[in-house]
Amino acid sequence: MAWNSKELERLMYPIGHFQCPDVISKAQIENWILVLERFPERLTQLVSVLTNQQLDTAYRPEGWTIRQVVHHVADSHHHSYIRFKWALTEDKPVIKYYYETLWAELDDSKYGPIDMSLKHLEAVHAKLVYLLKQLSEADLNKSFIHPEHNKEVVLKKNIGIYAWHCDHHYAHIENLMKREGWI
């Protein structure tokens, strides 16, 4: 099937790009934390029924396979947890950028069983959510510098970015499964 650029954009960003509110309320932060708390179980339930052939299906042309997406989410959220810790213990640290597209091409991401990343995601999210629920307003306003665009990222915004990231990749997998008639 040939996809036009608008359709490819919808496949790449099925829930749209992250839109951060100008003012981030306490209720919004609590909602984002709830998304993070529930994500590992939601993702596990979604992908646990898939065969190896299905796991090795790309969610879009020239995109990652479901297997690579699951491993990517675990890697990415592991990095996020570390970034929160750096920002809480250092003054506006410049974080380490990693090349996620290259990581996705490593054998553990291309061929490894997803169970190891699902378990890792469960552990990282348990630690992250516990940490986030303890943060004060002053903590939430701490930040780090992301070297990709040399921009300061405030922790309360980063919570939203990673809640969006959960839903973004969940939608990649769920939409493929619907298109293929797997659910």
C-alpha cells in the first residue's frame, strides 16, 4: 500500500505532537503521573498476545517493529528516570544524549524477547512514579539542559513529555494491530 505524506504523518504521530499547557496545574501533573503508573501494565496487556511474526512487523513504512518499539520505550524511560535524578541533584545539568535510532538497530532491540523490556519498564516506572509523587513544587521547577536543541527542560514538563511518549508509542502498536485485524 502506498501512503501519502499526510497519512505517514498520522502513522508517525497518531496522537499528535506533545502540546504542553502554558500553565501546568497540580491536577495535570497528577494525571500525567497516573498515565506513567498505568503504562507498563497497559502495554504488557496489549502486546502479550502477539506472535514473534507480529512483533517483527513495522508499525509504519520504514518504521520500527513492535519489538523495537517495546525495547525503545524501556530504553527511553530508563534515560528519563536518570534525567530526573540528575536534575534533582545537580544545578541544570546537561544530560547525555543517546542515538535512539542506533540503539533500536542493536540486536537486543531487533531480536530480543520483549519480556525483558516489559519487566524493565515495570521496574523503572515503579521507581519513577514513586519519585515523582514525592516531588515538591520547587523540585518540579528544577530542570536539565537537553543537548539536542540546547534547551532547558523543566521537570514538570518532562513528566508530560513522558506521559505523551507512553500514549504515542502505545497508539503506534494499537493502530497497527487494528489495521491488521489482530484486535
